[in-house]
Amino acid sequence: MTTPTGTILIADDDRAIREVLDRALGRVGYKVRTTGNAATLWRWVSEGEGDLVITDVVMPDENGLDLLPRIKRIRPDLPVIVMSAQNTLLTAVKAAERGAYEYLPKPFDLKELTVAVQRALASPRASGPATQNAAAEAEEKIPLVGRSPAMQEIYRIMARLMGTDLTVMIAGESGTGKELVARALHDYGKRRNGPFVALNMAAIPRELIESELFGHEKGAFTGAALRNVGRFQQAEGGTLFLDEIGDMPLEAQTRLLRVLQQGEYTMVGGRQAIRTDVRIIAATNRDLRQLIHQGLFREDLFYRLNVVPLRLPPLRERSEDIPDLVRHFLAEAASEGLPHKVIDAEAMDWLKRYRWTGNVRELENTVRRLAALYSEEVIGVDVVSAELAEPALVPLVGDIGETDNLGAAVERHLNRYFAAHGDSLPPAGLHDRILREIERPLIEITLSATRGNQIRAAELLGLNRNTLRKKIRDLEIEVVRGIK
């Protein structure tokens, strides 16, 4: 086995980190030089020293990210690994844009850093001058919040994707921030100057999806009085975000596959092929492989869309991010005119222990509600626990005994209902009425429990969102829309 060779230049104002890296990399076989400031590092680099640089971002005399373009200008083949305790997406994006070989958030894993060093020295990448820094244009706008290991990995993947047009498939539960990730990939990527167009497949009637995507000619179908452009044409030169891709009907899947294969499409009712230059980002909260087995999703389309899979973890898998998220949402609420609030430590612990089945969206709604509805400047655990208490289902008097389950109670109630009509089975015409009388309170209770959030209610009921909306309309249920 060959002993690693090469000189590594390390710049970090933390002496302990310098010593740890010196020992770890020296033990592997590298020659190591360390400094606590950017000026010394720059002198070494400009004098031609070193085969690889490891630099912190925040140093007493200069920001390591600001030093990167100068290093790449005079020594474009010198790989630079950036370390930072400022573990945000913007830091990862800036590092990638300015030519860093790798970005590692602190605290980092020594084994991971050693592997990155070996990889960089084995095949150093040449980089030209730094590209336009899109992240600097939105310095204060943080599109994603979280410092957990799961989020750090997402930041690193996203930073690597910023300079590409690769198709991305974002998977995650409802409320995890799939559209935020898609927008960030667009806003900090090659197509940032083009349009970002989003289409939610679950929100469009199935028979209209092809028209929405590709547009239609006048007279293409009943009601098509005018020619209408589709989302592909609207997104030309930019990004098309296809949300809830698992709800796309098979016919539309076939047409989308052709676009991905040939780079062209025809409008509904049209004959002329239209060339397109659009980056596709898709998202789903469903298991597409299971849909493939059920014959509901094309396998060839899946592989065309799943070029770069990106899984967003549910909030329960990154509960350490909840304090940062809460502070972020409170600051946003205050900037919009709501009273400034603080969550005390005990209440924050309660928020961290809560399951958050609606994920970040549910947390955001809860925080905004706390800011809007309570007079206390410091929100305590009593308020938070009351807000998050799961509402109990109140049984009908006399219907449920101490040992009864809900099924037994419903069965007994229906038997009495049928007996009142002289039969042990529902008479003709009564079936629909019974379903309405059972469905209506169930939907009303669920909507009350979710405070009017129809997306969450549909998930709890196991219904498609469009199906729930239709039932609400047919059953004439009044929905309180104060909280979406």
C-alpha cells in the first residue's frame, strides 16, 4: 500500500482544530503546515507551497470564502476544502460557486475529511475564475433552515447541483419543504435568470393535465375557445417543478417521457413539434416504486426523472433543527407585523418532543398562531402544550361502553338505524344517506382537528386531496380557512 504524499496547508483560528488535523493527517503520512490567519495562508499559496488547502470560513483577518477566488485565480489546480460552523445552505452554495473542492460542516468527521483529502489529491480538479455569486444577492434570505447532519448532507448535494442542469427527484412527506428545495436549486443555479414555474399534479383535474403542461390549440376540445400556452412554454429557459408527480395520469406520463427523451412536445390538438429548453425538478410524497409495481407509474419515466434522488427527512428525524426553525418563523412573523415573541426553554423542549406529522409546514403554522393569538411575550409550556394537545373524539352518549371499540359502536348504531326502517339491511336509497351521515361528522371532526388544513385532513382520512375537496362540496361542509 502506497504511503500518501503531499503538503497540506491548514488555516483555522481554532488552535484545537489545527492540532487535531495536524496529528490526524500527519499520522496518515502527509506533511502539514498550519496557521491561524488568512494572510499566512495566502502567502504560502502565492509562493507555490502546498498541494491542498483546508480553510475555515471565519478567520480574524479575512473570510475564507473571500480568499477562495484569489487562490483559484493564481492556482486553479489547487484543491481547496472549506470547513465552516456556519452550517447553512448559503455557505455550501458559496463554497461551491467559488471553486471549493469540498465543503464540510463543523463538527466534521475526521475519517470523512481524510477520505476527501485523499480523493482531492488523487484527482485534483481544475477550476476557472469564480462564477457570479448568486448567493451574495440573497445574503439575508435563507431558503432552508437547519444544522442537523441530515440537512448538512442535503446542502452539500444541492451545492454540487447548482452548476448543473441535471433532473432532480425530491422525495419527502407533505410539509418537508420540497418546493423550497426546488426553488433554491433554481434561484442559485445556472437558470436563475429564467422563470421558475410550478405545477401540482394533485391540484389539476386529470383530464386537464396534458393541456396544463403542453398547452392546447383553439378547438382542441370542448371549451377550448382560445389557444393556450402550457407550463413548458412558460418555463422556457428556466425550471419546471412538477409537484406530486405520482398523481400524473399514465397518458400524460407518456407525453412527458417523450419530452425528456427528445426535447420536444406538441400542444394538445396541435401537429407541430415544439423544441424546449427546460430543467425538470419533480417531487413526490408517494412511493413511486410501489406505484410502478401497481402499473400506475411508468418505470422508464421514473428512471428519467430519478437522475439525482434527494430525500428530505421528516421533522421527527431532525428534531435538533426545531429551535432554529422556531426562531426563524418567529422572526418572519415579527417582520410581517405580528408581535415579537420568545419561546422559553421548557416550551421549546415540548416542541422538540412533538411528532409533527405535518412536518415543517405544521410547525410554521403553529408558531405563527402562537405569535398571533397569545398576549404573552414569552410563550411558556402551558400555552404550547394546550395548542398541541390532540383533540379527543367525543362518543355518542349510550353508544360506547368502557370496553367498546369504534367499530362495535358503529355496528350497534347501524343495526338500530336499519331496524327503525324495518330491515336488517339498508333499504333502497338509504345507502347513500347513511354514507353521508357517517362521512360528514368524520370529515368535520378531522377538519376541526387539523384546524382547517385540508391537505393534512386528507392524509389522516386516507383520501386524495381532490376527493376530499369534492366531498366537502357535496356534503356542504363549512371549512374555517383561517389556517391553511
